[in-house]
Amino acid sequence: MAFWTNDGREVVPRLVWLIDARYSTPAGAAERMTFGVDAENGELRYATPETFGLNRTAWSMNYNSANFPNSLTWLWNEGFPSSAVPAALSAYQLSQKPWLTWADVLMQYDDFEIVAHHPASHSSWYSFASPTTHWLLFGDFMAYELDAVAHEYGHGIYRPKMGPAPYKWWDEYHAANEFYGDLSAVVTDIRDRGGAIEHTWKITSDVVRNLKAPTTVVGDFRDWYPNRRFVGLSSSVAYSNSTIFGHALYLLISGGYHARVGGSAHPNSGTIPAILVNPTNSALVLQIFGVALLDMSIAGTPMNGPNLRAATVAAASTVAGATVAANVGNAWAAVGIGHACSAPPSVPTFEIQPEFCRGRHTITWSTSPNVKYHGELVRHPYSFDVADSVVDGTMNSCVQNVGGLSRFRMRACNACGCSAWSLPSTMQYYPICY
Ligand SMILES: [Zn+2]
């Protein structure tokens, strides 16, 4: 139902069919639009054109302290660089590259958002999201590097589509958010250079991540989905897991085998399998991931590895056909999504044995092959929204020292997903040792 009005004087309800349409032109341009057709007379009443909005305001940003923004200079309204600001034109040219990269993708941009890193130094990074003002804040040093800027544009594409960020850093929403940032960086880099080079797969000149060989970079970067990380209170969990998706992207564009093929497939008992992925045009890959993101957004599909695999395979099938779709599936299989499983594990059961001394409790559970266990502990009043992850691995027991009334819960995860959480059990602090 839609409502027509003549300057607000009277309102007329009309039944309108909303038609979701995709099309492409012989020149290769592709759009996705929603048409509203009047149900009574068939007239076209409404259309949302694809708009790559060039209407956001960009400011400079010099980050020095907690008081930010402390130095803002207007650089441009997108499409209209400010020649009055010396740095503006070069920054404008830089910013143009990622937005033109995404402008070729089959999806709508009307709710595009920009975020930006603005480091105070090479060793200190900050990110800033501005869904209301749509500012692009430029910092110093690496913030002016193309892949840093393009990475933020990737967040700007992802976040409005996937909605508000969940509280927990282990939620794969966050890993995929960082992945879409790196996807944007890599494809912008390839587009800008006319092809991939070795450094295309390294994010920034400091190599904060390497999608070609994730585990070679200092940090806890993962490359095998069954071994994704759960414990951690900071964004490092998201970056650790993002490179699993990132390595699949590398394989999909460059082709080849997993970086550690034949190596340990922890927690699976075997080795990382030799699954050959064929090289795929990077612009097509970006389009597939754009369509997948839009489809997941429309369907309200939760973001995680198996769902992203399914969505990109379906998108590839629509956009490029069965052969490319199979290759996309192989890229995900090569990093272990869906490996050695047909469904998520069942909910684990555990026993808590109090030791009656300073809150020590031993928790035990039985294990299954190829499964990681994820446990959370929370103090009274038991909001698991703010629980700490305290178990992440293939172990069958752990010891928790609780300082008061606390609750513990677990779930089990494999390469097909995670079980539901168990019911929580309560632990209590006993002050007497004997
Ligand atoms: Zn990021």
C-alpha cells in the first residue's frame, strides 16, 4: 500500500506492486531497481534508481588525543573537490578510486556509509564510523594509503546492509565486516594497477594482514574455518577470523591451493585438503560478493561462513553461471567451510564439580571429533550479553575461579556452524579452604 498526496492536502491510498528487478545493458552496466506499479491501472508509479550517491561531505582529520575531532578541514562534497584546500585534490583523487570500484557492482548504494581509519602514528590505529553525518575522516600516514581508504569504503558498503554490530567480537558479523573492507581494498588495488601484484594481498604498507598467507603475519590470523577463534574481548578476534574469508578471496582471484595445503587442519584430525581453485576476474568476484551481501540483507540471513558461502555460490550462479558458482564453492571448501561435517554439532552437556575453595570449579564435558568448544562465563546478574569467552578449543575440561555467583554455558562448533548455547549452570564462591 502506498499513499499519494497533493502537497499534504489530501491523502489517497493506492495498491502498488513492488517489483525487484535486475538488468544489465550491452555495455556491461548493471543495475538493481525496485519498481512500484499501480495495481489498478498498471502505471509505473515509483522507482528506486541505483544511486551511487556522490553527496557525502569529506573532512580532513588529525587525530592527536581523546578529544576528537580536533582538527577538521572541509575537503570536498563528493563530486566537487575543494580547490581551496591544497591536500583536498589528491585526497579526492584517492577517494574516487574505491567509490568507482564499488559503483560497478550490482547493488544499491542509497544507504552507503563511510568510515575511516585515522591513525595518530604508524603504530596506532583508530576507526571512526559516522552513519549520521557520512563523514570520511582522513588521518595521517597509512590512512592516506589507497588500501586503507578502500577498506573503509568496504565497511561503508557492508554495515548499512547487515545492520547494527552485535556486541560479541566472535560474532562472524565482525569478521565479515573486516573481510568486506579487505575485499574492497584488494579489488580497488587490482583495478587501479590493472592487475594483481604481490603487494595486492597485503593490507597497507605495514602489512597489517596478508590474504595470500594469513599465518605469516605477526598476530593470530587464521586461515582455516574449523579453527576460527572465539576467545577475546577486542576486535583482534574479528581480524583473526576475517583472514579465513580473505584467503578464500585470494584463492578465488589468483587461483591455486590453500597456503598451507597438506599442513595441520586443526581441530580436524587430517590435513588441509588439496582443492584447486581457478582464477576468477576480480571485478566479477566483487560483483558476486555485492549481490550476495544484498541478498543476505534482503532475506535477513545471519552473517557467518556457511551462510556467506551459500549466498556467494547462489549469487555466482545468477551472475555468471554454474561453472563460476562451483569455483566459488571450491574457494570456500579450500579454507574449510563445510569441511568434514554435514550439520552443526549437537548442544554439548557439561558437569560442574565445585572444589569448595576460593570459587574453584572444574567443568568437564565429552568431546566429539573435529569440534571446537566455546564457553562463556558471566557474573550475577547473568546477562550473557556481557559474558567473557573462557573456553575456545578441543579440550574436555576447564577450571574456573569465580569471585561470586556466576554462570557458565557452552556451545559446540564445527565447519558447518555452531550448536545452540546450552542452558547455563550456576557456580558459587566458597570463602573457606580446607
Ligand atoms: Zn576495518
